[in-house]
Amino acid sequence: MKLKSALILAFGLAAGLTHAATTELVVATVNNGHMIEMQKLTQHFETANPGIKVKWVTLEEGMLRQRVTTDIATKGGQFDVMTIGMYEAPIWGKRGWLQELKTDAAYDVEDLLPAVRSGLSVDGKLFAAPFYGESSMLMYRKDLADKAGITVADKPTWADIKTLAAKIHNPPNVYGICLRGKPGWGDNMAFLSTLVNTNGGQWFDMGWKPQVDSKPWHDAINFYVDLLKSYGPPGSAANSFNEILALYNEGKCGMWVDATIAASFITDPKQSKVADKVAFAQSPTTVTAKGANWLWAWSLAIPAGSKKTEAAQKFVNWATSKDYIQLVAKTNGWASVPTGTRKSTYANPEFQKAAKFAAAEKMALDSANPNDSTLPKSPYVGVQFAAIPEFQSIGLAVGQQISAALAGKSTVDQALKAGQASAEREMKKAGYYK
């Protein structure tokens, strides 16, 4: 019996030691295709790092932003790695809420696209590593444009887009154009900020006074509401990226202006019924090309209070590395790799051959400038957002008003007047101006 007890005790201690040696990393991420693929491939990371197990918390975009913002602001400690973007990274990095990322020579930080790296850094220190980067561009059905006898320019105008939408609109089979309508600072307002920019508008003037009730905003939002009511799918006020992606892949959208990252999904014959009928152009312009297309990177960051820094850093380095991109290419083909982060991806002949969207995407990424994105001078950094803490609530409030106007629950004039009032309240309360 003594021997048996000793064996049980020894086994129990060994099991306890094994258990103690396992670090569980909780990673919060968004329910986009590339992140879902990362979850499937995580077994490769766990095999290479037997002491680490990864637990995923996958959320819809708006919910993810809410959860990670609350957690980091309250030092909740729920997550060891967070998926954040170019809006949060510099603000949170400056506040000391994120750990500076440590990369080695193999990671090759110099290979990161300069605009993306800069947008995730504060004073030259990297606070988030880009998992995939994106700008925005026009994705359209070339077969429908050809049938309508219209050649789409590489740099079209919004007037061109409206003309084409009218020609190819054939409901319920095909809607002329699909655009985001779901309210959110990173949802409908990401797209609408670029539309306002190209109409010569801005969020705030140099005195930080909101400009929501100005002529460029009225021009942009009236055009948008009219365009979608005339040539968009029903229920556009509820559509975000994933809803429109599903419509596009079913062949229901003639055109779509949105994140460049969508290109890898709509050209994938396993996902898209129109994979061989898609072509690409730059985001349309009106008064100016400035700020007509956005710049964003979904990125991985480590909260300052994390107790699992070493394991978290290993995971972040793995998921945003050149090797990870090679792993996705080997598993799913070069057209499926996460793009918008590294020079080496665009320099790769196999990627160029597989991804017919590569040149248009790279042109959009290179042209986006968060430091000079509006025709009148602006006091903020950001193309489709203003990198100030108050922007989240202002962007959401304005987005809700515009979504209501799109749904026919109010007019554009009422929406912009209400949006201006809420933005002014927020900015005065925060002390930006009296």
C-alpha cells in the first residue's frame, strides 16, 4: 500500500508540475476571415511552444472594441493579447496601457510597411504588431460593367460610380452598389469619413470645432443616402463588412467600396460565386483625392498589466511574422495570405501571380496618409478617424444618426444637426474649446 500511495503521490506531483508549466494565453480577436484562419493554424504555434495553450475570445467588431477598451481602461486583465487597430495603438501606447513590443532580427521590423508601422508606434516605439493591414478601394463586377459598355477608370469619380450603379442595378438579382450602413465609428463612419474627406470636409477644424453640419458633410451624406436608396440592397442600414461580403460572394453586389482585405475573399472560388468576374480600382474621388481611402491595420498588442508577457510576445511575434505568412500560403495558397503589412509579401512573385488585386491594394496603401488626409488643414491624425480618445463616442453618435437617415427614420439635415450638437457637447466637455 505504501508503494501504491507513493506512486499516486509522485504521479499527482508530476501532473501538478505539468499543469503549472502550461501558460494559457487568452487572445481577444475579431470574427474576420483571416483571424478565424489564425485560430485554425494556432496548433502550429502550440506544437512549437509546448508550454503555451491559446484560448480564443472571438467577437463581432463593435463588441470587440467595447470589450477590449473596457478591459484595458479598468485594468481588468481578462486578455493577454488584444486585437486592436491604428486608432487605439497610439492613444493607449501614449497612456502606458500597452507593452512596447520587443522584436528580434528574424522578425525583421524594417520589413513592415512604413505607413502601417508608423501608425502603430509612439515616439518610434512599436506598441502593436500588424496582423493584416488595409486601405479601401473599389471592387466591381467587370462582367456587368462590360455588358453596360462602361470602362471603369483606375481612379474613378463618385459621379462615374453613380452612373455605373444605375446601369447595372437589376434587383433582386444584382444591386448596383453595396456600402456600409451599420452604425459605428469603425463601421459606417469609416467609409463615410473617406466620402466626407473627398468632398473637401473634415471632422474638426484647427480650433477643434466639429464640422459635421457643414456643406461637405451635407454633400457627402445626401449623395450616399440617395445612392443606396436608389441602387443599394434593402436593409443597407444594418449592413457591415461581413454582411456585404456575403452578398458580394453570392453575386448580389455590382460594386463595393470597402477594405482592400475583402479582395482575397471575393476572388476565392471556394467562397465566391463571382471570383473570376471581379476587378479593382482606387477609391472614388469628388473634390479632392485627399483622404479618399482609409488606412487601418488589425494588430496584436499586449496590455501593460499582463502577467504572461513572455508567452504573449512569442505569440504576437509568431502570428505577425514572415513565417506565418509562408504558413498560410503553404496551407491555403498565396491569394489567401494576410496582406497589407510587409514589403516582402508584395515583392514575392508567387503572391503577385496569385493575387490579382495586389497592385491596386498596394497603390491604395501607399497613397493613404493619416498625417494629411483632409483638404482644409486638420489638427488630428487619422484618415477615417481622428486619433483622440473622444472620437469613439462622437463617431458612434454621428454614425447612429446617419444610419437612421439611411433607414428613413429621419432626414439627412436632422441627422447632421443632431450629430453636430452631440459632437460639440463632447468636445466642450473634454475642454477642446469653449
